[in-house]
Amino acid sequence: MIFETLKPRIDSALSNANNSLNDSLLQICELLEANVDHYNWVGFYFKNGDKNELKLGPYVGEPTDHTIIPFGKGICGQVAVSNENFVVPDVAAQDNYIACSISVKAEIVIPIFINGENVGQIDIDSDTADPFTEADERFLEYVCKKVAEYLS
């Protein structure tokens, strides 16, 4: 499975002493978008200081106007409040969805925790309907755990 081959590359991106945090996160975004066929937009959002909002970090894919997302708004904002993974097989069926592109059919958002606090998340959009499996979820949890270790 592609996810097992990507894990060492995720580790490498985060352990490269020459990379800044943004460089490492962007490298992860690029790795995922290039190697997982159903990942069409990959990005990180992080809590914006003391504000109840998320701020867009490194990403790859179509440009987005959603650089700041209030807690509770959209899928990412809901994950900031719920502290739980959110897998959306069909974005059109979600009332509280923020459309980034008309081509997006599905989304998965996995939170990043440091010492039990939700500090951010990885957000992935797919142009394929219902593409995300439990394997995606477990792999992205691994990515978020590694990012959290890097940030700690």
C-alpha cells in the first residue's frame, strides 16, 4: 500500500535539519498530493494564536480564499471544536461546508494534538466522490502525530 511507502518519506521531511517548519510541511503536502491519486488539495491549518480561528499554513492545490476559518465554520472549523476526525464522503450533503472549488467532492480533516490540545489539522480535498477509507484515516493520523512530535 502506498501509505506504508510514504511513512519514511514523511519522517524524512520532518527530520531534515535544513528545512524550516514551513518547508517540512510543504514537502509533506507535495508528497501526499503527488503520490495519492485521490488527494487533490492538501494543506495544514493551525490555531491562530489566542483567537478562535484557524489560519492556513502550507498547502498544495488550487489557491483558496479560505486563509482564516472561524471555529465551527466549515469542516475544518468543526474539527477545531469537536477535536475528532471528520470524513466527508459527499461535501454536497453537508450543510456547514465551505466550498473551495466546484470540483471538490469529498474531504477529510484530521486534528493535530500537542499535550491533548488541538493545535491544527491536515485538510485534504478530493475531486473523487467517497474516496477515503479507514487506511487514509489511519495514515493521516500518523502524519499528524509526526507533525505534533516535530512541533513539540
